Amino acid sequence: MPYPETYYAGAYWGPRQESAEACARRAVAFLDLLAACDPFLAHWNKIPKPRGRGRKTPLMPPDLSILTEAYRRGVNREPGGPPIEDLGLTVSAYNDGIGEDFVSLMMRCGSYAKGMSNACVLSLPSEGENAERVLTSSVLMEVVRSMALAWAPDWAVAMSHAYRDMDDRQDTQDMWLGWVTYLARHRGTVPPLPAPVRIEPVEDKGMLIVLTPERFTVSNPEHVALARRVRELLDRAGLLRPLRGES
């Protein structure tokens, strides 16, 4: 029996120096927005440091002081050495699910080192009732929209690992095209795209591009062909360039 196609959502932005409190404010906004997307995405616990040992720290409902302290503790450092502040701050979390319902969340913010990027990456359930409900274009549009509103990324995506891995061009570009993709306004104007692609604004911040209303899978050759065509059009419009040096 083949393994199910697995999915994730991620938001990415270039160097942006931010304090622990500023990162925490973004995380509070994101967790609140994420919880509204689906009940499955409304329960999170902080992964303790170091090495994942320590008591469980619930992050819901999100509390600014708790998340600010979590980001302060999430600074990068060599063992026993001083903090490496320009590498940013990271808070990781997990839900209470097991098996196919276990999901994780990584929120890295405040990195301003040259050549480094910041990211918020959310794994998604693979099978079962929660996956059937979450892995829909309507829910993933809201997940990516939440990332766009909270983190102000250069781009964000919800996609399958299988599609990311099968397209060689995705390995050599800084930006990937997925089932649902967000492009910040500063990247340029989204050109007309073929049906059934849907384009929606995210306030005045950028645009969402949804390739298919049904679940995007690599086993469907029409889905793959559509994704490649849309990628060509976006690339031709200059929207898939690498992250800029500042954000």
C-alpha cells in the first residue's frame, strides 16, 4: 500500500532584525489566526530546550509574556557561548496528536545575518478525519493567509512534499510554487492565470494563488501540468526571483 502524500505550509522572508517581543507579537497574532482556521490547529505546546526535555508549556491561548520569554530563550548560541543574535530567535511547538495527527510548528524570527532567512513552517496531518478536513483548498487558503498577515513574509506556500521533491527547478530556486501560494505585493503583479486557478488579495499585502479547488496531488498529471504552466507564467513575470537581501 503506497504511503499517503504529505503536506506542509511555510512562510519565508529575508533578513529582518526584530526583538523577542516583536517576534512574540507576530506569533500571538499567528496562533490566534491559525486557531480560527480549524479546531485541529488550535492546540499547541512549546517544545522545551535543550533537547526537548522539560515540562509541557501550553501556548494556547497565546500569551505575549510567555512567548516573549520563549523567544528570548530561543536565541542561537554555541554550547556555553554567548548568543549569536543575528541568527534570530526560534520557538518550536507541537500539538497533542499521535501518529498521523501529530503536527509540529517552527517559528524563526528576527534573523538579520547576510544570506539568512526567517521562516514559519507548519507540518500538516497525513491521514484520518483531521487530514480530510484540513487538507482542503478552503482551509489551506486561510492557513497561508494567516501566515501572510502575521509574519509579513516575502512568500508563503501550502504544498505536498512529493511535488516539492519531484520538480528539479524547485531545488534551484529560492521560491516554490505550491497548491496554495502567497506572493507579497512588492514582488510584482500576478499575471492572468489559466482556469481553474483562483487569485485572491490578502488585504493590501499581496495575492493568494490557488491552483486547484480539489486536493493537489502528484498522482494527477493534470495537476502537475497546470502547476508547471503557472510556474512558467509567474517566472516570466519576474515573480519567482530569490528573496531580496532586506525585508
